[in-house]
Amino acid sequence: MHIIIGFLTALATVLFALDRLGIDIGWFNPWAWQRRRAWLKQSTGHPAYGLNKPIDAIALIATAAAKIDGDLSIEEKEKLKVIFQKTFNQSEKDAVQLIGASVYLLGSGEDVFQAPEKVLKFSLESFSEAQRTSSIELISEIINVGGQPSEVQTVFFKKVKKIMTSNASRNEW
């Protein structure tokens, strides 16, 4: 037993000396390492994957649905603005700002197009049944603005619809 106590004392002395010399020993603390790792993952990840408000997440998904087959047309922008005003009860200024923020977050959009479930991950639990149905209708309206939706829009819409309806059908205890 005295050998173990002596070893632990020597280890504590060495670690204290390293700390006093200015050598970083933060790697030695597993909880600090875990917090640093989580923060690093959050800070270097795509900002669209951290949306936790349903209105922001669905606005980004709707903008992505309109932009998936090229840049936003004037008709699509106008329709998005009208839908955001009507559905989200926003002023014209707020609707335009929401479109701008969504387009900025979307960027090139490849990440969002490939994995819309990551965008909806943090906000999906906050959606009510009415909001889920309204969101599906909203995206359907957006992809049908230019007439018949393109194939990529249809595939994207099916992905989002599957995500929005899959968690809605689960039983609550």
C-alpha cells in the first residue's frame, strides 16, 4: 500500500511541477478533454446543423428546396417571401431577412442537400403536428413554383417528408 501512495505522490508532484513550468497538462483531465472536443466539433461544424428553432430550420430547408436545382429565381424569392409572411406571421422586412439568412447559411448547399436530417436534428422535437404538416405543404408549394418540380427537387422533398413524418408517427407513453 505504501508503494502505491508513494507512486501517486510522485505523480502528483511531477504534474504540479509541469503545471508550474507552464507546460499544458490539460490533456490529462478527461472531462476537460471531452468538453474541448465537443466545443471543437460544434465550432468547426456547418452552422446549419446547429439550428434549434423550427422556424429557422424549416426556412433553410424551404430555401434549399428552391435553390437545389440552381439559383433562386425571382418567382421563387417572391413566393418564399409571401410564404414566410403568411405562414410565419412576419413582416416583409423580417421575411426578406430570413430569406437572406437562409441563403447565407445554405452557401453552396451540398451539405444540406445531402443530409437535411442534420439540419432538422435539434429542432425536430420542437415541431408540433400542425407545424410538421404545414412544413411539408410549404416545401411542396416552393418546389411547384416554376411548374413541374425537377427530379432533384422531388428527391429532396421526399427525404424531408420522410424525416418530418417518421418522428410524428411514434407512440408517446
